[in-house]
Amino acid sequence: MKNLFIEVAGRKIGPGFPTYIIAEIGQAHEGSLGILHSYIDAIAQTGVDAIKFQMHIAEAESSEHEPFRVKFSLEDKTRFDYWKRMGFSLEQWKEIKKHCDEVKLDFICSPFSNLAVDWLEEIGVKQYKIGSGEVNNFLILEKIAKTQKPVILSSGMSSYEELDRTIVFLKERNVNFSILQCTTAYPTKPEQYGLNVIKELKDRYNVAVGFSDHSAKVETCIAATALGANILEFHVVFDRQIFGPDSKSSLTILEAKALVTSVRNIANALENKIDKNNNERFSSLKQIFEKSLAVNKDLPKNHILTFNDLESKKPKGFGIDASRFQEIIGKSLNKDLKQWDFLNDIDLL
């Protein structure tokens, strides 16, 4: 039960607590500090809890031999060149963290080298996000475990066998962690979402579980919330036409804002369960919408009532409840009734 929730900056994340929503910038800043800081200000207006970055220190994590995941860049000859262009100095990262603090966004960052962990510790990070490609990198996991800070683990490329080994590794080091269902496909198609895995992860590991999305659709995270995701993560970009590897798998700022509203509403609905055995709160509405029996034509005294003599009219309580119509078929009237008169028990023999 220890890992049923994680606590970040005084905020508990897990079952019974508000959904924790993370907007990922990734590489959308294109190596520009100005664009990055613009994203911070824009995302602060969406209502998310945290903003996530990736810390790439080219010399520490890559080499000129690394192949491009997708050869998308006309500016970079090698993937190593791309990571160099995406990097910032330690002092610049400190200013980024400061800006996030000023606009009350939790600063989350995925390190891709042990040196990046050292930098994040100096910056004062409160938690770590482990990308899908680092789940089997026990060297960096050991480095992070030594900090004893919470870890959010993306499971995108990992089988259960691989996840099991990583979970054992973290538990042996008393690391408080959560797991995100994630599919490493950009953009992710509906048949690739793996929404079923959310419950599987909860049942298998008994931890706070979330969903990391690359579908560029609002409904995906809404569905994940309804299925019990405690954490949501999605990429955000100013416009999906902008240059970059993740643009087509990102939400726009306006979509992110709409998503946050929808997720908060769904989470609120899930927290407030309805007892269908108790409908007292509808008593006044039932008086308005439910109906009483009436006759649909002039009927004389001693007439034997049939189904075709009856109508139901608002409001309830002015005649026999419409639900009792079968009880009065075949009974006789003890007086004349006019068309549309309500029918009461005292009118029957």
C-alpha cells in the first residue's frame, strides 16, 4: 500500500485525490529560450498542474553515431546536432524552473543522462519523469533512486516482464513511484491507445496509474480519466503545423484548456457517486413531470372503464397515478365525468 499514491511538492497524487495533469513541452521550443518561456506563460492559463520538459545534454547522452528516429530536420545533419540545438545551460534551466514557480506550475523534467540528474538536483526538482526509453536504463534509475524523490514512469516500450524488473529495482530502493500507460507511436491511433492497460497496471502493481497521450485528441485523456487514470500527460504545441518531431501528436493550447475543464468535470462526477435507491431529491420534479389518470371523453355514471377511456395528464397527485392504470380497468364510475376530468379512487364503485 505504500506506493498507492505519490506526493509531489505537498500534493498527493493517486486514487481519491484530484487528477494530476501534466502538459509536456518536449522539443516544441526548438531550442529557443524565448519560445520556451512563451510556452510556460501560455500553459499557465490552461489550468494544468505541471509543465514537463526534457533535459538533453548532447555530449552526455548521445554521439554522432545516433540515428535519427525520423529524418525530419533540414537544419541538423545528425541526431547529435539536433540534441545540441535542443539543449540549454544549467543557468538557463534555473531560470526556466524559476519562471515555472512564478506562474505556479510544477516543474517536471525527464533526464536522459546522469549529468542531467545532477543538474536537476542543483535546480531543485521535486520529482522525476522517466521516459519510455529509459525504463531499462538501470544506471540512470540508480542515480535517480539515490535522490529518494518520487518517480513517474512511462511504460511505452516496455513489456510486463521488463516493467516487473524495473519495479523490483525501484522497490528495493524504496522509491515512491507511479506508472503511466503509454504507447510509443506519434500520433497514436485509437486502436493503439491501450486504455485497458490502465486497470491492468493498477491491479498488477497497486500504485497510482496514469496515461501518457500522443493522440492529439481531447477525448483520449477524458476516456482515461473515466477509466481511473490518476495522472494525465500530453504534449502541447502552439500549432500542429509547427516544425518538430511531436507537433502532429500534440494538443494546441486551446485544446489543452478544454481538456482540463472536461477532465475536472469527469473527475468530479466520478468522485460523487449517485445512489439510485434514493430519489428523494427528485420529489418536487416528480410532482411536475409525472402524471395522473384522466378520462379522454364524457363518460356516464356506471360506465365500465376500458383502456381506451384513459389519458394521463400533468401534474401528479390530482388523480390516480398513471402507473396504476391496470387496477382501474373494468371498474365502474359512481358519477358522470366530463372529458379531461381527473380520475380519482372516490369516482369508482
